[in-house]
Amino acid sequence: MNSQQISRILLIQALEQSDPEGRYISHSTRQRATQHARKVVPDEPLSSVESSIQFFTNRAESIWNFLSTSYPMITDSFRGAQATIPFTIMAIPAFAVGLFINGLGTTQRVNLLNFPLLILLLWNMGTYAGTILPPLLGKDLTGPLLRHLAKGFVAVAEWLGKGLWPKMSLPGGAVREWILQSSEQFMHLSWRHWHPVIISRVRFLLHIGSACLALGIILSMYVRGLVLDYQATWESTFLSATQVHTVLNGLLGPAAWLLGFPFPPAEDLVHLQAPGHGSAAPWIHMWALTAF
């Protein structure tokens, strides 16, 4: 069963629930659809998953044919619930923002302890922690936030004309009220069915957005580094050179190992303490690889 078939079943359920008196979809039409669906799978009990799916699919198809004749504005315009959200909705804006962010700061002095990419690194760590920890703890700690984000994406889709009825001209009177009530009920039913998929997609989009933002910032850094001479330095009220070396080695040590050069010793950091400075190139390479 594909998403379009599920959407049709849920829409028909919403249309029937919004018409308890059978004014628009008569009880006899519903009964005939049920009888037809039972004839298609007569030899299997409806308790089995396969037969139940086949039953609801066939019943929905029968009522859909009735709607195509009696209410073509519904079947012609119905888009269905789209559980997939295009990744470009997050990737392109995030990459563009990254390009315009000066990841090296506003001066040509790169503060190793106040590096703009540190915020992105913390965001990435939080995103991965939010993905890994909930299954281990048996709790969905990010669920409420992601549900709000998912509803926001749905609202944006409606605003952009990508929602349930993108091209539908609703009739007036009681039929209009029935369709609007059914639409609201359909969205409720669809959310109950699709929200785990949508939440998973939103979580994926957050990862994509973070990666594209990092890519944009890193590309911007290297472009600026080609035409400007950036120098690395650091300053702190509370930390000594040895402590700064420990912090930076914990953050950037794996990147230095992957890049194939030794991490600078604590003695080098003494010379980098403001007003001292040194070449920022190796530090930019390590921060870029770590953030990405």
C-alpha cells in the first residue's frame, strides 16, 4: 500500500465521519462498497493484515469511483498527505546563510577559543545526542519540539499552495461545509498516521541543514583565506596555555590525526596568546574538518 492509497482511505474515512446522516455519501453507497470489498477477499478472514489492507483498499476504491462522478472537485483536486518533505527546503537556505557568515570573524585575528564554528560544532553534537540518546533511554526527548516543527512545515506547505486542496474551487452551501469539515478531520487522521514519518523526516532535515550550513561556512572561510592573511591567537581570563591546549586537543585532536599532522604542543600556544599570534591555516583546517 502506497502513500496515495493510504491518503484516499483516510480521506474517505473523514468524509464518512463528517457525514453521519448519509446526506452526501448515502448509507446504501457505503454498504455496496463494503459488500464489494468483501467479495474480493471472500476466502480470508479480515483479521489477517493482508486481507484487511486489501479490504480497505477495495472499499476506498469503490467510494472513490462514486466521488469521481458525484463530487469530481474532490477527486480531481485531491493531492493527499505528503509524508515526504523535500530536503531542498532546508539545504539551500542553510547553505546560502553559511556562505554569507564570516566564519573567521570580522577581523583578521582568529580567536581559537571564540571561533564562530564552535557554535555549529555544539549544535551538531546536540543534534547527534538528540538522535542517539532517546532510544537508549527509552524516551523521545525531542518529540514535542519536532512535532511543532513538523506542523510548521505543513503550515508552510499550505501557504505555498502545496497542501491538501491546491487547485480546488469549493462550492457553496452545505457541501462546502462538509468538505471543509472533512478536510480538518482528514488532517487529524493523517497526522496520527504520518507523524512518526514526518518527525523522522524533520530530524533528517535538521541534519541536512546543519551539514549544508557547515559546508557554506567552510567554503566561505577558504575563499576569504585565499585573499586575506588570517592569524591565530587566543586570550582568556581564567585559562592557562596548558588548559587551553587540553581543551583544543580534545576538540580538534581527532581532526589533526585525520589530517596527518601532529597537534601543536602547549609551548606553541604560549606564543599564540594575545598579543602574540601565528599562522591560522592549520587551525582553520582542523576546525573545518571537526565542524563538518
